[in-house]
Amino acid sequence: MADAPRPPAPDGVPLLGHGLAFARDPFGSIEAWASEAGVVRLTFPGRSLYLVTEPALVEEVLVERHDAFTIGRQQLETFDGVEDHAVTATSGDRWRRLRRHLHPAFTWEGIQAYGPRMAERVAADVDRWADGEELALLRSMRHLTLHVLGDTLLGVDLDGREAVVLEAADALVDRADPRRVGQVLPDWVPTPTERRFERRVAALDDFVASIVADSDPGDSDVCGVLLAAHERGDLSMAAVQDNLTALLLAGHDSTAVTLTYAWYELSRHPDVRSRLADEVEAVVGTGLPDTGDFEALERTRNVLRETLRLYPPAWAVNREAAEPVTLGGYQLPAGAQLTIPLWALHRDERYWDDPESFDPARWTRDVDRPAYAYAPFSGGPRHCIGMRFARLELAMALATMLGRVRLEVTADGPLTFAPSLSLRPETELRATVRRP
């Protein structure tokens, strides 16, 4: 390893390094840096990181040598004070124990039973929308996915109680935005963003505690599974509550973001939307989709795959080298911060024809590409535990909506994105409801 060179560093500017380019054009800069080498070194005020963009190296980090890498320091700092005891912010034996206790609630056999309820909950929300009504698209999708999450994985009705979760998620996203000036200030500086974050998280903590108090360890939902582990002495109550908090925050937001972009693209491609509606009519008929329809809804699933490619909700995966490593022939020290930008991988023209285009039909073509050129749910042992649930929910939700409404989406300008925890649109997206 001593003879291995350090990764190349793209041109930056004095003092700010690569921070100025990132602040001006986050995703354009990432694509440009990713094209220089499979591993590049970037510097920002107060920190540096290594961008890993070669699929084989991504697989090495996430799968083949996952024990040499742990979750990144930045991820721990992001979730500090809100998910300290959750599977999202732990590593080693503690992480393995949490993952093991969560697993029974996320088996495919168990998740399949949620399909009908997912569709019923989505239909109930959609049926409230009036013909011609204009919706704030992302917020409407977030309400919808929160209701599905509550009715299935949590076993609670969140209708009318959404604000506490939405506001806490917004505060977390604002706090995690790397462009925020407060990111370079000491933790003890009480910035307005930090104060708002603390208030909103305190309210969410109380809310989650009330959910736990009303739950039964004998239930098969996530709350019941975690409470049963607590009663056996396997989990602390802090771990129960923090994992429920993580589920509420990430579980609704990423799915809502995906549905938002799916409708945005379907509005821009009415031919795709029309074929999708025909599929739903042929497979589902006039009723609601069920888990048994999942495989037959091939076009629907391909639209969602393509949406996740163009707009991966978790647009980057962070890791930290637990020891000195050689990656791609380059030397990385222990403690090196790694970022795997799924945005760049999913749009790399080496692996994708016309990568900027929305083309669901690409998933029907037999193309030889590296496995980790596409990883919307990360990969390896730390892949998203809710992956199967999210895929089923997305298909049930989109098919249910297509059978009941058409959403005509408009944007107040060119589509831009927030480079925070989830790939939320910074551009305001509005949707007009049209009934068949």
C-alpha cells in the first residue's frame, strides 16, 4: 500500500477548494468530477472526501470489503440528536443486532400482506381530491405516503397528525444541506436552523412516544416487533423509539419524492402515461391493485425503475474507511470519508444510453452493464431494509392513482434539486387533478 498513489484532485479554488463549484451547481459539479477518475479527492472548508464512481469499486466498498468501511462521520453528525440509536446511525455488532431485530417486520412474505391496505389507503386519499383542484405535488405525496406507512408498518392512523412528522423531516433536511453556512460552524453555535431542528425533533420524540404507548408487543407491525425485542431485554426503549423515528422520517419521504418525480415525468410523456393507464386497466380492472398484480404491472414497475434511476431519493451513499485501504489502485488513509454519488452513476453514459432521457423501455432491453451502475437502495449488508416495502408501495400507489386520476404537473422554472438527505425538488411543482 505504501507505493500506491493518492487519488487525483480536480481543480479547486484557494481556501474554498471544491466548495464554491458545489454550491453553485451541486449535481453538475459531481458529474464533472466523476468523469475524471473512479476515485477523486475533493476538499471543502473544514473537511475532505473521496468521490467513488466506478461501479466495481462501489461494489467493493458496499459488498466485497464492507467490513473495511463503516458509516461516514457525516451521516452520524446528520442524525445526531434524532436517530442516535437507530439502524441508520449505528455500526458493528450494535448495527447487526438492530438489523436482526428489525428483519421480521420486513420479510417479503410479511410485506406482501400489506398490498391491499396500501391501495385502500392511497385510494382514500386520492378520492378526496376534487376534479380541477391544484395540489402542491410533493406535499400531497408526503401526506399520502405517511398515511400508508402508518396504516401498514406502524398500525396507527396518522390522518390529521402529519404536521409533526413533516416539520421534523423538513428541519432535518435543512440541517443536513451541505450548502448551509452553519455546516462549518462549531456544534455549540445556536444557529436558527439548529434551534428549529431541536424544537421539531422534541415534538416528534413526544409523538413517537405516544405511538409506542398505544402499541402492543404482540402486534406484527414494526412497533410490535421492536417492543417484543424490548420486553425480551434485547433492545433499549431508546432504540425502539429512534428506529420508529427513522422509519417515519425516511420511510415516507423517499417514497413521496419518487412518486413526485414519476408524475412529473408522466406529465411530460403523455404517451408513456397512456400506456401505463392501459396496463392498469388490463391488469387491475375497475377495482384496486393487489400484491398479486405486482409482477403483471411490468410497465408500472419499469416507470418506477426509471424514475429511481434519474432521481434517486438517497442520491449519495456515505462510508468511512475503518482502516488504511487501497481502492482502485489509490491509497486512502484510515478515517477517509467516501461518497458514492448515485446521481452520477445513474447518469453515466458509459453504462446508460442517452442517460438524461426518461425512457422506461430501456428496462425491457437486454443490456450488459455492471451491477452497481444502478443502486437506488444502496447495496451490500447495509442496503435499505425497507427496499421491498418501498417497491411494493410505489407500484400499488402509482397503479391506484392511475386508475382514478390524471395529474397534470407544472413547474415554476427549470427543475433543480436540494443536495441534502433526499433529492427533493427545489423547483415548485404543482399538479392539477383531472378525473377520467
